[in-house]
Amino acid sequence: MAYRNRLTLLALLDSLIVLSAIYVSYLVLHPYLEIFKLTALLVSSVSLLISHHIFASIYKLYKKAWEYASIGELISIVKAVTLSVISVVIIQILVFQDVYVRAMALTWMMHVILIGGSRFSWRLLRDRLVNNHMEIKNTLVIGAGSAGTMVVRQLLNNHDTALKPVAFIDDDPNKDKLDILGIPVVGTSKHITEMVEKYHIDNIVIAIPSLSKKELKVIFDECVKTNAKTQIMPMIEDIMLGKVAVNQFKEVEVEDLLGREPVELDINSISEYVTSKTILVTGAGGSIGSEICRQICRFSPKKIVLLGHGENSIYQIDMELRRLYLGQIEIIPVIADIQDRNRIFEVMDTHRPDVVYHAAAHKHVPLMEYNPREAVKNNVLGTKNVAEGSDTYGVKTFVMISSDKAVNPTNVMGSTKRIAEMLIQQLDKHSTTKFVAVRFGNVLGSRGSVIPLFKQQIQAGGPLSVTHPDMTRYFMTIPEASRLVIQAGSFASGGEIFVLDMGEPVKIVDLAKNLIQLSGYTIEEIGIEFSGIRPGEKMYEELLREGEVHPEAVFPMIFVGKSLQNTYEQISTLIDNYDSLSESNLKEYVLSLANNKKILLSTVSN
């Protein structure tokens, strides 16, 4: 409706209400009006009509969106009506030296009721029309504090959402049985399952921003026992900055259920060795490498060299960083294979990096079991090229990304990572470059990891393929993995292996169940199949072997260990002869070398 038409309609409606209110009041109290009283009625009516429109304009009664009316709009109506009636009373005293108190009191009451009713009836009509076209979802809000109250108020006032708050859950005993904004507090987190059934809940909203990851997991474990969809309110910081609205709930992600707080960065120590420096990242187009590049750029390096073998992935991270940092940071994309020693040395000579993050590697366990020679070429020989190039051209710090599979390795991938660790530790003894390695477990959402595979299987209707019901793994997020790599460089004194305290290992089958439920399905709908342990896989992973552990953390959630050493001669022997060994013999030699077993190449060859 056009503003001018809306204004005219409301003004005419109010005029009718004002005149009706005062005439009905006088007729009810004075059914037989004398000439004097009739004159007073006419004067009072005109006065009330004029004063009403004046105060209605002052309080903007004609500009309000009444379909969203609430207590604030009602207060404006009461103020406008009260002042209008007071104005008439003053005129009656001045003109007639008398006040018709009962008539004016009744006029005030009818005036408020009729004006308010006309406005709020529009909201009721709109609510009914909206509700008739929308499937209402009963919503349980967990947390009756300020955040939960904010969520409920927003849901009650926003009629474009289908979520209808019907109950609170809160562990504070002082709130039990209370009503907040008309919504009852019906129990604690122990009663979630019971209350979902009792109130026919379709949606659950967790509205406690102060929850730790461990506490969130406990609550979510209760929520998944129901068939209700579970969501979390956005962070307060994002709401205050206007990035999201209060009622723009985010889905619970798998990383929210790791049961521990994410690792954070020591900004000052990182700035000292990154800001205004030249940084080189190998494997810069990969999941971890690209995230390292993103986070490094926050610290304003002078130059960042994006080195990778995949043309498309390097192009994507190059374009992304240029869009964000063009003119601030020199960004150099380099297409190169770390197995090409001459090319790597050429890149080192051209750009003379201060810090190298070595993320390029083959990481797929089953694939490397079938291709051990490629694992050695990339993970061992490629690391040797980048590390020796760093030593030759005076890199200050070299940080290599390793894996928990390098601990007591039972597969080729883990063994080549372990040998790469030993290689850089040997180099560290004789180099001015500080060589360190960083170990972490499985990275959620990285290429080839289990989460993208599970999501594809869910989209296809299932079932999810899990190797063994008892298999466990350590998990972390891509940002966490990248932060650990960056932070390790600031702590490096040379030769260390840094490890993230990743909390308790997670059963793969539990991860699969959580992902199914987070996707809005039941386990029965999707299903889980056990396919058996694949070649080279271990049932349980470790982060440090016996004898490596230093019990004290060097930084919250980051530990350091001095790895057990092996002879550089045996590594050199492997590098010199890997191409002449058969696949099976190469695998045997790599596994023995990685596990510190003395084995002669001649023995393997036989």
C-alpha cells in the first residue's frame, strides 16, 4: 500500500474512532443532553479530534509498521491518547469552567482500546495469514540466559520464520518453572529427550555462547537421541558486527563435537618471524597449504611464494589472495614439482625465502601401499630437495608437515613421513637453518579425508562405509592444523617435532553416526557398513612414541618431542637405490628403516 493511501486510511479510521469514543461515552453517561452539554460535547469532540492527530503525528502512529507491533507501539498509543484527552480536559476548564470527569475517563478507555485494537488486529490478521501458509515448527531453546532470551524474542517478533519457541531448557535451578517472555523453562539438559517428546519439538536451538566444546558435545549427544533438528545460534560477535541476524542459526558441524577447544595463535611470536619476510609454501594449492597461505597473509609478509604441482589449485589460491591482498603483499605463483631438484634450487635462489612451510606430500595410505616408489620419490626425495635447498640458500626456518601415521608406522605413507622427519633432523645438526616437523592427525574436510567421503555417501542415500567398528583416529580442523604449523615456526630452535594435544581419539563409526544425524537423517535411513581394515591401516594412531614425549606443553595444547634418531647413511642408501628395488622389497626396506630396524640393502635385495 502506498504511503499516502496508508496515511489517509489511518487518519480517517482514527477520526471515526475518536468521534465514536467521545460520543458513545457522553451518550452512555448523559443520555439526555441539554443544550449546554451538547455544546460542550461538540467543542470537546473537535478538540479531541485535532489533538489526537497532532499527538499521533508526534508519536508517529501513522508511520509504524503495525504488522510487527509490540509493547513499544502500545506505549506510543497510550501516550498519544492520554495527552489528547488531557488537552480536551484543559479546554473544558478554560471554556466551560467544568470537567466531565466520568465521560472523559470513559472516552480515554474506549480511545485506547479502539485505536490499539485497530492496530493490533492487523498484526493478528497477518500472523494468521502467514501461519496458514507456513508449516510451524515447535522449537526448544537450550539456554534461558540473555542469549536464549534474545533468540526467543527474535523468533516471536519475526513472522517470516516457521520456528515457534514453545519451551526453554536451562541447568540453572533458579530458573526452573519460570516463564520468560511467556515461554516456560521446563527442565535441565538431562530432560531434553523427555521434553522433545512432550512438546512435539521439531527444532532445537542451542543458545549458550559460553559453552565449551566439551559441554557442547555433551548437550549435542542428548539432542541426537531425538529426531529433532539441532542448530546453534551464531556467535555474539558476528551478531554485533551485523554479519548475521540472531535467528540465522548455524548447523552443528562435526568440528564442534571434537570435545576440546581449538588451538589459538600467539600473535606476537608469529609476527616476529613472518611480518615483512619472504615466505615459501610448498603444496600451496592443497587443503593445508592453502589455509597456511591464508593465515600467513594476515601477518603481512613482504612476499609469499605459492609453490605447487597442480596448475588449477595454485591458480585458485593465487586469485583468492590477490583479491584480498593486492598491493599489500607480493604474491608469486610457482608451478614446480618438488621431485625436480634443479627447479627447486632455482626457486630458492630466485626468491631467497626466510621461512619455508613444506606441505607438499602424498598422503593417502591405501594408494601409497600400491605405489611405494611414488611415496618415496615425493615424500622422501622431494622433502630432501626442498630441505637441502633451504639449507643452501640460507632459509631461517623450515617447517615440515608430518603425520601421526609416522609414529611406529605400519604403512608406506607413514614410513616415508617418518624417514622425512629423520632426514630433516639430521640436516638440522649441521645447518644454520632451523628444521622442525609438525605432527597432527586426520584433518576434517581436507581432500581425500573421511568427511567428504561420508558426505558423498549420504547424498547418494548411503550406506556409509566404515572399515572397523573399533577403529579410532585423532581429528582436527584445517584452520587448527595450519595454525599449529605456523606456530611451530615461532618456537623452533631446531630438530623438534611439535604435536597438538588433540584430546581423546574419536571412533570413526561415531563420527559417521554424528554426520548422518547432523545431515537430518536417522542412522536407520542411511545405514553403516563395515568394509574391513585396508592395506597399511592401523586400528589406533599415536602422536608420539615412547621416549619422544616431553610432558610439559610449550604452548597451550602444543607439545614438543625430540624424536629418536637414525643414521643418515641408511636414508642416503634408500635415496640412492629406491629405483632399483622391486615394489615389495622397497616397501620392506622403508618400513624397517622407519621403525629403526637395522637392515642391509643386500638383505632386502635377496
